[in-house]
Amino acid sequence: MLFPSSMQKKWIIGNWKMQAGALLATRLPTEIASFLNGLTVSPHVAIAPSYLWIDSARQALGDEARVLLAGQDCSVHAEGAFTGEVSANMLREIGCSLVIVGHSERRQYHRETDAMVLSKLQRAHEAGLIPIVCVGETLEERESGGHLAVVEAQIKHSILAGGSPQKPFLVAYEPVWAIGTGKTATLADILQMHKHIASVLSCATSGGANAIPVLYGGSVKASNANEILKLDGVDGVLVGGASLKADEFCAIISAAVE
Ligand code: PGA
């Protein structure tokens, strides 16, 4: 599925995880909005607060429509008696445009399978959200040389198994060993994987290799964002820890338009 040309800008997405209390959840969007005010050109910017703070973040953004809201996850179900779950429709109703699905922390700590990730992608599409599908190998898988095959299998089973999606989606390549560890993949590693992902996607989708934005995530910060964003095939970054500091996150936004 091709994104319209306005979608070809870089994506800078902050994943707050189970961090940022009520105060920070309003202060961060306010600071990001005032930073964007001074920019003439901006990339696509999105933040993924905890479910509880999505509405506060939305209110803090005010009229700043350039910052999109994302859920950190959604249920595999559209609706029903599923205590503690949040549906893609509810995210849409509260003002989200995007939702992260298949983050490695969900796959690892909540035993989410590729089949579940595919269901979430489908629920997101039905609700009118753009899913951000996370894939990535563990350190063991990389060291044994299986990383390309692992990520290829994740893409096939968590995105393409239901047929080529007809609505927009993003892919985030996040090597598990680089998340929250301070260890970033080398530029050569990122380049190689993004090329591989593009070729897997292009074989299976009508839009071709460049049609689906592929983001990198894993210890992205202000000091390395520029070189990562300049790489061929890197259409943006998914930022964890550094998205909780307004100055770091804004510097990453700047790096995307340099
Ligand atoms: P990190 O997290 O930037 O803290 O490594 C990235 C992510 O999990 O999306």
C-alpha cells in the first residue's frame, strides 16, 4: 500500500512505555509543540504515552496537529468482555492516529506471537489507525547469524500472513539487544537489515520497496539520530528513553529535517 507523497517525510516517534507521570505527560507535549512552532519544515512526529495520559497529552498539544498520538499496544479483539484490555477503536476515539504493535517487550514479557501481532494489525486497520509493527532479533539470534531470517519470518507471519495489507502501516526494526541498553546497532547492521526488510516487503506488496516506511529503534538519541536518519532505507526512528527528555527528543526531530 503506497503512502501519499506527504507521508514520505521522516517519522520521529516517541514511545514513553510505562514511564512519565501525569506532570511530565503534559509538560513534554507542551514543549514539543512549542519547539515545532519555530520550525518551518517538520517530520511526522508522534508520541505514545501510557493509555492514561493520552487524553492529557492531547489537551496539552492544543492546536498543534503536527504531533500525532499513538497507542503503545491494542487488544487482538475489537470489543468485548476482556478485562484490562484497550481496543484499537477506543484509541481512535481518544484521538490516536497510530498504534505500536508487536513491540519486543510485549513479545518477550507477554508472550505475544506473530499471529497475535497480525490480529492487532488487523484491528488497528479496521479502527482506522496506522499500525507500527515492530520486528527485531535477539542477541543470540544475531550472534548465530540468523538475524535476517528471524526478521523475515516475523514480517511474513505478523504482517503478510493475512494477505498484503491494503491500508498504510509502518515497520520498526528494533534489535532486542539495542533496546534500552545504550548499544546501538552499527550503521552497517542497520543498512543491511533495512535493505532486507524492504526487499521482503516489496516482494509481497504492490507498492514496491519504498512504499512502506521502515523505522529504526534501539538506543536512538540526539547524538546518533542524524547519522541513522541519513541511512538509505531508514524512514524514521522509534525512540524510547530519549523521548522522555524534551530537549533530546526535539534535537532528534531537528536531525530529521537537517
Ligand atoms: P530505547 O527504546 O530508545 O530506550 O532503546 C526503543 C523502543 O523500545 O522503542
